[in-house]
Amino acid sequence: MTPSTPVDIFLRPGQPDFQDLPWEYPLSEWSLHCQYLEDVPRGLSRHPVEFINYLGTIYAIKEMPSDLAENEFNLLLSMEEMRLPAVTAVGHAVTNTMAGKRSVLITRFLDRSLPYRSLFMSRSLLRYRDHLLDAIAGLMVQLHLAGVYWGDCSLSNTLFRRDAGALQAYLVDAETAELHPEIVPPTMRFHDLQIMEENVDGDLAGLGAATLLMDGIPLDDTGASICIRYQNLWEEITRQIIINPNEKYRIQERIQVLNSLGFSIGEVLLESGEVGDKLRFQVVVADRNFHRDQLVGLTGVEAEEMQARLMMNEIHELKATLSQAHNRSTPLSLVAFKWLQEIYLPALAGIRSLLKDDSDPAELYCQILEHKWYLSEKAQHDVGHQIAIEDFLRMIDQT
């Protein structure tokens, strides 16, 4: 970049060029020179940040010292590939302003998001407090499982989306983050939690000092509460159990527990041991239509998201069983076809007397799955689909 060129910019494909922004000025002066500035709710930031409304889309522009923006951009791309909840990286730039050289990160503003200040300053949102603490704990577990050390978790660096009465937390600032090839080591996880606890309590103390905090919000135990929630969630997700050959129903039992904690299952792993099969899960973060889209793509079966999640859980269970039996990994596409032909369609044939014009085959099948799990737990062994169908039909006839 020559001194006369105000910006050298790298953008992902499909993005606007942003060439008409006042790159020759430092971000602190954009209020005088930029027609696109937008006032949106925001938290605190160590670097200057402005929001622009560009062609109907809101973007965040963050100005940083040289070379930092590109590093954060690459980290955010990696998190996106791993389906982690974080803001979307759009591009990065090097600017040559009147105040010197700076690097700039461009991200897409998280639509429908709330900064933490709204949740602690508005009494109508007070009921979300516990959800907020759970959301932060869940976010840190997700990151650490994926090998991401955050290094600066705070309320200011997190945005929240309301979702069916709960909250989903999103990482906003990845400047201090590090990506590791495996799960973040225990000492680093402990350090990350320490930083989070100090930052969260500091954020709330700042609101309290400014008399912006609602009455009844504790200032000194919120960070510690998140740590406890994190530890409980971490232990539940990483806990390994031994599954005997006739206890396959326990796989669904464990999957349901993880689902209830807000996690979806990316893969089920069964490792042969001396006293039984060791069960391990790979958990993923999934959006609202993740399972629905995956199921229809693999099998052509159309279902609602919760129905599709139950069916995909069963497909992953089948994949683990087949991979262990054949001593090799079985492609998910082949497992899904086998499930469709040998389990799902025969089950629907077995309950064809219940299938009316206005009935939902996917919902009926999910009821069979739930009934199968109930019978298996009661019998302490996997009863199989056929017995579950026969007992389900008998139960329907008696009602």
C-alpha cells in the first residue's frame, strides 16, 4: 500500500467493497465524515468501534493496532467452520490515516441481539438473568471442547439472542483467542474461567457504580455462579459411561440429557473395552433447522426440527454400532440410507393402521422411539423396534 492509498482491504466473496467509507480518517472521526453510521446497542470495547448501515445490512468496524485485525479475522473464520456461535467475519483492512497506520476488522452485526447492559438495566428482562449465566457457561464449554481458548470472556465481549424464552450467547471479540488442535487443556480452561469471573464481576461493578444496575443483582457472585454452571455442564458432557451390548437404549438416554442441556450430537463413538463399550460424544452447536436440513438431505424425510433431532440421534447411534461392528468408520450417508430402508420405512409399515390423511408420519415415528426407550429402560435391555410397535399399537387400542 502506497502512502497515498487510504486503504488496502481484503473481503470475503459476495461482500460490498466499502470503498466509499472515509478510510483516510481514524475511526474516532467517522462521526464527522461518514453518512452510514448507525446507532445500535453496544457494550464496552478496548478499541474504537463504529456500526454502519451499508446497503441495508449492519456491519461493525473495529480499529486496532497493525496486524491484529487479520489474526482475529482468521480466528473467526475457523470458528465459523466449526459452527461455533460467534459474529461473522466479513473482511479486514490496513488503513493509512492522518493518525498513522491501523488495522481494521469488519464483522456483520448480530441481528436481533442484546448487549448484557439491556438485560441488567431493564426490569422486564430480569427473568433472563439465569438464562444469561447458563448461556455464557454453555458458550465457554462449546469453545473449550472445540479447542478455542478465549482469553478475555466478559459481558462486554458477548452478545445474546433470545430464543424461545432462553438466551444463546455469541462471542463478539476474539482478539485474545487461541486455537488448539484438541480440547483446551485443564490449566488453560481454569485460567479462562478466572479471567471470565473477574471480567463479569467488573462489568457489573461498573454498572453499579454508574447506578445503572437494577436492585437485587449481586455484584460479587455472578462470575462464580457461571463457573459452577460451567463445571456442571462440562462434567455432564465429558463424562464417559460403559455400555454393555444389550444396553444400547442407554445411548439415547445420554443423548437426551445432552439435548436438554442445549447441545446437539455430532457423532457417537463406541470404543471397545474389557468390561464393555466406552461411550463418547462429539457435541456440536446447531441452529434451529440444523437437524431438519440434515435429515432431509440424507434421507428425503421431511420433519420438524425436534422430530428430526430424534431421528438424527438414532442415525448417529446406528452409525456408532455399525462402525464398531465392522471396525471401521461407516459414512453417515450410508448409515442414513440403511436407517431409512431397514428401520424407518418398516416401522411406518408396522403402524400403517394409524396413518390417516391428516396424520404426521414423522410425529408417530418419534412417539414409537420414545415408547421404545421407555420399554427398554423398564426392561433394562434394548427391546427393539418391533416390540415397541406392537406394544404401542396395543396401548392405542386400549385407549
